[in-house]
Amino acid sequence: MDWLGFTIVILCLLVSGFFAASETALTGASRASMLRLSKQGNRDADVVSDLLDMRERLIGALLLGNNIANISASALATSIFTAWFGDVGVLYATGLMTALVVIFAEVLPKTIAINAPDRMALAVARPMRLTMYVLGPLLRIVEVIVRLLLRLFGLAGEHQAILSPTERLRGAVDLLHHEGKVEKQDRDMLGGLLDLRELQVSDVMIHRTEMMMINADLPPEELVREVLATEYTRIPLWREKPENIIGVLHAKDLLRAIRASDGDTSRIDVSTIALPPWFVPEMRPVSEQLKAFRRRKTHFALVVDEYGEVEGLVTLEDILEEIVGDISDEHDVVVAGVRAQPDGSVVVDGSVPIRDLNRAMDWHLPDEEATTVAGLVIHEARSIPDRGQSFTFHGFRFRVLRRERNRITALRISPVPREAELEGAKPRRAGTSF
């Protein structure tokens, strides 16, 4: 009889271990992996997804089964030891069952499951579905009682995530990169794709101070020379003043016009071959602008502010570079805007976008209030710093190397320890020259 009792105790411990492993595996299983496996035809993945959709009932079945097994094993072991040793057998049974339950019914199975949660979840999915079917009536009663208690204490309500689905996806990618499973380039591409909805056209446009424009009133020969001298394919044309853009000249259309005139450039009227300009607002989301480029089958647009004044231009390439990084062709002029120094600092052109610097150096400087590095320094300093001034904020020391009129053209950026940042943030230290 005692051997039968011990056999039942061991079976109960095995059942308890199964529920413990199932709990860890199913709660740690990746829903994304299950969805992927389901699309590949794995039926067990469908079962796991169904179980995860019924989380309350699943948790109830796991805890109910685990507690029934543990309590049954402990009660039976106590009766056996009491028969052997009398009242002191309760202490022996308690000590032995505590060790057995903790090691073999909790820690060991959960450790095995946590090392391969997806694989273990697929293995236990069908037995757990059968368990939930058998315990169905009892589980419904438990659910009703739990919901009544939650309402009584004012805790009832739907699950609300702290982060949005986009931020959770971004966090998953960062975690995989930290673990070495995703390369930095792939992480940056996925992050750039997720950022498109948060960016506005003004964040990715080329500012009007850096635009290449040509006066449409120039003599045709001189105008053709300027077009051929530039590395760009599409050039805005202005008349009377640079803000008055009358069209966009495409280099291919100019070449066709030269051929049609038998090489006589004096007969070319660029105003007749220029395409009408397309103006877009600077506050338009980049994701919408990308759709507009695809819809209009064009790659070039002029950006205007709320007063209708031209602020810059945006191209399809500018948007794609937010995803894949810098795109250069054989005619691009390479501008070294970020130069790492041997002492660990970085010399940066003031016009370099903050997003490009963050991507190049894997930093996290904020870009909500400013687009360029110079704009960030001006925003934080609340003034236009002079050459040689230094500021410490966001974990970095910024020193102005060059200033041309009201523009900061070059800075040196050095990471600083947290203590130095706190010291640099004091009013008496801000903006000191050295």
C-alpha cells in the first residue's frame, strides 16, 4: 500500500511539473513566432495562439491543475509519514515535500521551459487544450468568482499596455540588437521605417539655404552651362527673386531640347520645357508624402511653410535615406559632416541633421525641438553662441568651433560622464569659454 502511495505522489509531482513547465512556456511564448509558424502550416502553433487568446481561462487551468497535483501529493505523503512516525511524521512530510515540489515540480521544469519557451509551448499545447476542456465547467465558476471580486475592488478593466505597438516593436528590435541577433544596419533600417509616421517633411527636407536654383532669365547658353555643372537632375527655376519659383527643369528634358535645336542652345526656352512646381506643406507626415510621391509618379517637391514661403525641397531619395541610410551615386558630392577624432570626440558640421548623427554614432540626442545639431545647441543655449563657447547637456559637451555670421558651422561633441553633465548644467558653468 505504501508503494502505491509513493507511486501516486511521484505521479502527482510529474503532473505538477507539467503544469509548471506549461505555465512558463505558454506565458513566455512569442505570439509573433506562433503567427509565423501558423502561416507555415504548423497546427500546434494555431493551438498555442488559441490558448493565448484565452489567457484568463488558461491561467485558471494551469493554477488549478498545479494546485490540485501539489495538494494531493502533500496530503498523501503526510498520511504515509503519519502512519510511519506518528504525529512527528507531519514535519518529515512537510520538509520532504517542500524540497521535492520546489526542485522537481517548480524550478526544474520551469528552467527547462524558459530556455526554449516556443518549442515547449508547441509540445504542451494539445495536452493543455484537453485539460481546459475537461476542467471547463470548474474554470467558468472560477472566472465568475474572480471577475466579481475584481469589480468589488474596482480593478476590473481591459488590459492597457504602457507602450504602443510601434514602440513595443522598436523595443523588441533593440533587444535583439543588444543580444547580437540583429545587426546595427538592420536595426537602423527597421527604426527608420517605424519613424516615418512620426516625422514631418520639414525634418527630412533640404533647406532653402542649401538648395541649388537657377535664374530662368539667364541667357540660354549660361543657363545650360550651370545645369551641366551641377550634380542634380532636377533644378528649380526662379524669376525676379529666388522665392518666385516658376518651374522645375529636368536635365533629360534639357538634353532633348538641345537635340531638337541641333545643338543651338540660344534657341532654347527653358520656361517651355520646365515642369510645373509641386508645393507641399512642411507639416505633412513623411509617410503621407511617400504615398503622394508614389501616387503622382514624381520624385521632387518644394516645401512651403504656413505662409506659403518656400522653405526647402524634398525628394523621394531623402525619404528613402531615412530608412536605408545615406544613398550616394557616382555624381554625388561627398560631404564629410561627421568626423570622429582619436580622443573620442566628434567634429560635426552644424548643418548635420540630428537623426543622421544619432544613426552614425548610435547616440540618442533629442530631435523634437531642432532638426540640425546647430539648431539643438541654439535651442539649449537660448542664444547664438560665439566661437569657443561650450555647453553640456544630454550627456555630451558641445564646443563651438566655427561661426559664420549667425550660423554655427562646426562643433566638437564629446561624451561626458553623468557627474560632469550635472556640473555643466549649473548656470555658472553654462556657456563658459576655454
